[in-house]
Amino acid sequence: MTTYASASDDLVAAVDRVVEDWLVRIAQERLTQHFGDVPTDLREAVKQAAHEGRTRTVERLAQVLRADVDAQQANPLQILRQSVVHVATVLRKAGVPEVLRDEFDASINPGDVYSLYPAHWSDVDESLTEPGIVWGAAKAATVLQRRRAEGKLDPT
């Protein structure tokens, strides 16, 4: 049986492997839509921003997942959504216009003006799906075991 700690470690490692490339890819897509041929200086700025995004995201993810499950204030997908801040700054400075979003998306994700936020693990990379699901199941099992031990759930 997978423990919560091992599932958390696996998820952090999986995110670490793919998040930087994902950030470069989504920023390059927006830059290409706007400029066509992306200037070299912007490509370099995106790479630096993606590296910074990866570093901060992996640190934050590890920090959150090391916290007690009852104390966690964010989930991994929320942290991945926050990782786009660095590349969005490059897009903004480059003059890339905000994308047109539907009213619902704009209301639930007001800060995602370039529509970069992932909705699912596979939006970042398909390889995150399994560790993301395993982590979620391990966290749920941990919470259920704890609630049963506290007498807050029927043990059957």
C-alpha cells in the first residue's frame, strides 16, 4: 500500500520533471500567437521565467505536501496554477494581449488573463495523472483513517 508520504514524494518528483517544460510550452504558444516568430530575447526570458516558476512551484508543493493533511491550505493543482505567474509576467511585459475568456472562466479564475491555468493533471503533462490520482487517494485514506480513529466515522 502506498503511504501518503511516498505518494507526496512521487508527485513532487513528477511535477519537478515536467513543470518547467510545460511553462515554456504554454508561454511560447501565446507568444507565437501574438508575434508569429518569437524574438530570441523573449524566448530566453520565457526560459528564465519557467525555471523560476519550476523552482518556486516545486518548493511550495513540497512544503504543502509535508504539512499535516488537516493543515493544508492548498492542493497541488492550485499550486500548479500559481506557477504560471512568472511566464505571465513575461507575456504582459512583451505586450501580449489578454485572451478572450468566457464569463464563467473569468469569474472563477480572474487572475488567469492568458488562460494558462491547468484544469487537470494532463493539461500539464499526461505523466502527472497517475501520481496525482495516487496522491489524492493516499490523502483521502489518511483523512478517513484519522476520522475513524477520532470516532467521527463509522469504522465499517
